[in-house]
Amino acid sequence: MFPLPYQGHVNPMFQLANLLYSKGFSITIFHTNFNKPKTSNYPHFTFRFILDNDPHDERYANLPLQGMGAFSRIILFNKCGADQLRHQLELELSAKDEPPVSCLITDASWHFAQSVADCLNLPRLVLRTSSLFCFLIYASIPFLDDLGYFNLSDNTATPLLDGLGYNNVPDDKRLEEQVAEFPVLKVKDVIKIGFKKDNDGMGDIISNMVKQTKASSGIIWNSFKELEQLQLETIRRDIPAPCFLIPFAKHFTTASSSLLDQDRSFLPWLDQQPRNSIVYISFGSVAQVEEKHFVEMVHGLVDSKQSFLWVVRPGFVSGSTWLEPLPDGFPGERGRIVKWAPQQEVLGHEAIGAFWTHSGWNSTVESVCEGVPMICSPFWGDQPLDARYVSDVWKVGVYLENGWKREEITNAIRRVMADEEMREKSRGLKQKLDASLIEGGSSYESVESLVDYISSF
Ligand code: UDX
């Protein structure tokens, strides 16, 4: 198994690895040295460190670690990783006294792995860590680009993406229009993806990811059928490879694959808080805000008068090491701030009443798994698409679609904490998910058929 070395990709791959191990498979993990997992948490797996073993390789030095630039590493590895991957796989395939290799499972964004696997006649399954609807929309990016969706006037589109300074966006009605080809989306959702068709950047990674996912022997998704039924039907119509939808958070936690230490010191405080009284706030592992937006968030939160638990990762506020921009006296008695939390455990805590999230897909599924309604502040990539589905399709959250404005933040927090109908919908979705895990349910059957499928190779 070969995860993409970022928290939002490492977590579901290790959850899948644990699941397959529990079904009797031996697991070998290929990983970069960059963002190395804690191997001591996985004495039952074999680890091989590949791709960036040469400490003198200057190509990998000084690449950004935060924000969208963090993914520049992926572009590089996809370009130059094939020989090393092939070499490592040949060693595994020829190893004596080891169980035979059934297949290679890689993150979908390691698109270069498909031709390597083909050369070795090894089936490659992909793990796609975002939603099915995101895949369909990503597959349409060249088409949407040709239709001009990414080419609003620079005055409109640039500030929209520039540090997510939505406050400066001129009043362009086109941003609010529906995308005719995907009526759930507004034009601004498509622009906020943050990349378009190109030949040498993220657009290239995405189009190759789509192409090589279609060419793979199977696709594993962190999702469940009842959540994305229509999208599943479309994908099954278009792609011959079988699909397996498994909500990983219901099988294993991500505690052992956490790249940062999870602070648990606030749990006694959380235990004392009333049911549904706390807003949990976290924006994932790579998103970054400007200081002025961070200050806006603080004011919105203070004005909401709600109690909160806030994960502020070091590096989250650009230009700061951690909490320097906070006003004196914040967070006070009403809140706690930590650098990193055991998120799944927190979301499952009865004191949590809402999740203010960046709408990363893992966070979204983890929230659905616990029936917690969301306040969505997406940054880029799949996140604006997830936020739109959470608010407009599943109706289990509110989308702060105009950026960081304190009044809107305050109103959204108050609304989600008080909205019983939304809480009921969130519980309903969780119940559907729980039912899918019981014998005969869709998620249960997906696990069984994945195990049978891999065993058949
Ligand atoms: C990225 C993308 O942003 C996301 O949209 C894509 O789907 C996967 O890759 P990330 O931004 O880190 O991931 O967000 P998310 O997908 O939500 O993953 C974050 C993971 O870190 C979750 O599993 C969450 O439980 C975990 N986490 C987060 C913690 O364990 N502790 C924390 O304090 C915060």
C-alpha cells in the first residue's frame, strides 16, 4: 500500500490497511521519508521508505509545507518516481519466504503507479480519499475550463483565490449563477477549486489521476452508498473497475496514523460541558489563513457567545508560529485552544454541538459518522464542493460562502447550534450510515466484496 504523504491521505490509507489486516492480509507500506508515519504504532506492518531516500536531492528541499503549495511535492514525485517504485516492487515480488503479493493499492493521486504496476502485471487498486461527486467534477474540469468557467475577469477570480480574501470580491453576479452541467454548484464553487486544465501543475495531476483511476483494477472510496447513490451509479456506468465504498471512520480511528501528537489534556474539561454545548473548530492539516482573517474568525466566535474547542495548528496563521495574533484575554473561560486533537473522539463526544470545519473530506465523513452538524469554511480543492453538498444537498450544515466576515460567522454558529431540524437531519444521516454497516448493509457488503476481490487475484 502506498499512501500520499499528507495527513488527509495517510489516515484513510492506514484505516484501510488496518481493515485488510483484520481480514487476514499481510500489509507492506511504501512511504516517503517526508511525513514519515510512526512505524512503532504498526508493529504488524512492514515498512519500506522510497522515493526521497537521497538527502542530497535538492529537488525536495525548501518545498512549501502549508497551503496549496504543499502539493508541489506530489507533482515532482509523480514525474520522477517510476524507476524507484518499479525497483522496490520487483524486490517485493521476488522476495523469498514472504507471502505472495496480491496487489498494489496506491492513493489515486500517485497516477504514475499505474504504468509501473502494468509493466509488472500487478493489479493496482486505488484509494480515492475524496468524495465520488468530487471525482466526477474533477473529471469535468477540462470541459468546464473550455466552457470558460475558470475565466472570469481577473478582477473577479484572482481576489477570490488570493488568500481566500472573499471580502474584496467585486459584486459579479456570475459568481452566484448555477453551473448548468452541475446544477448543485455555483460558478464560484468551481473557481474555488483553485486549479484548472494545465500541462504542468495540479491540473495535470488531476487529469492524470482521473485517467489512471479509470484504468485501475478497482476504486476504494471513503464514503457510503446511501450518501452518494446517484454518483455511484454514474461512475459505475462510466468506469469498468469495481467500486468499494467504505466509511473508514466507522472501522478504525486515525489516532495511530496522526503525524502530529494529539493533545488529550482538555478531555476532562470537555467531559464537564453540557450536551451539545461546544463548537469544535478545526481546519485540517494543511489549510492556512491570513492574520486579518484569523482575527475575523476570533471576533465572530466571541460574538456568538458559544463555548468552543479550537484546533489551531502551528503554521495555520501565515506569518505566525502559533497564537501571536490573538487578542489579550482570548480564549478566556469559554474556550480551549490546542495544537492538534483526537478529532474522531472529540466529534463523538456528547458535548460537541457543531463542527466548524474546512470541509476536508475526512473531516466531513467523520462528522457525518457522529451525526454532528457543520459550519463549512472551505479553502480549495474538493472542500468547496463538499461544503456545497453538506449545506444544499444533505442539509446538515451551513456554508459560509462569502469568506471570513465576523457577522456571518456569528450568525452561522448560532444558527447551527440552535437548529433542531438540522441536528435531526444529521442524526438521520448517521443512522443510515450505521445501518449500512450491519450484515447485508451496503458498507458491510463492500468490505466483504473487496476482501473477496483481492483474494481472487
Ligand atoms: C486534505 C484535503 O484538504 C482534503 O480536502 C482531502 O479530501 C484530503 O486531503 P486535510 O486538509 O488535512 O486533507 O483535511 P481532512 O480530509 O479533513 O483530514 C484531516 C484529518 O486529520 C482527519 O482525519 C482528522 O480527523 C485529522 N485531525 C484533524 C486530527 O486527527 N486532529 C486534529 O486536530 C485535526
